[in-house]
Amino acid sequence: MERNNTLILDLSESANDVEVWAKILQVWEMKTSPDEIERHLIMSDPNGCRIEITVPNSLINKHYFGYFDKNQWRVFRRFQVTPCDCLIRNTPHQFQIIFVDRTHVFYGHSLTENPMFVPVPFQ
């Protein structure tokens, strides 16, 4: 099945099985209870549209340790898109991304900086 490369601006609750290429702009952690920490990210697509991502505590160590470095491009697949119902929004986007157990994050090459240079992945 072919995946759709989706722009952040086009994300909605009905987005299903999409792929987003984005640059991580900011990373921070929030303590949600004495032994729970959520990781939050702000990411931007090549058009500059930004959205916030929440990674629940149960998934941080399981799948994503070390994948969230600022100013790095990543490919995000199989995530949940929900309305941003926070009192304070960190981006103007009306939705947010929540990682679920089936979410995948891959290294991606830059889509805006020096587009003539694309590194070849080695296997």
C-alpha cells in the first residue's frame, strides 16, 4: 500500500495511515505525575507549518529514546491526530499529534536545506 506524504496543514482527525516528513524544532519534558513524564515536540514541515506532538511516558523508553534531536528531520507514521484542547497552545494548529503503540519514527533527510544533496541510506 502506498503511503501519502501529508503536509502538517492538511492533518485532521480523519488522517489515517499518513506519513509526515518534518523537522523537530523544540523538545521538552513535562511531569504529569510523580513517576510519569511526557515528552513534547514542536515540528515543522517544509512549508513552515508547525504542530505539537505528545509522546506518552509508556512509549518514550520503549520506542523513541534518542530519536528526538532538535533540528533533525524525521518521518512520522501511524499516529493519532486529536483536537488541541489545551488551555495554552504552543502552535497555531487546531490539532495535535499523539503517539500510540503503533507509531513509527524514522530518520529523514532535509527537505529544505541544500536539496541537491540527499544522503544514500546504507543497509
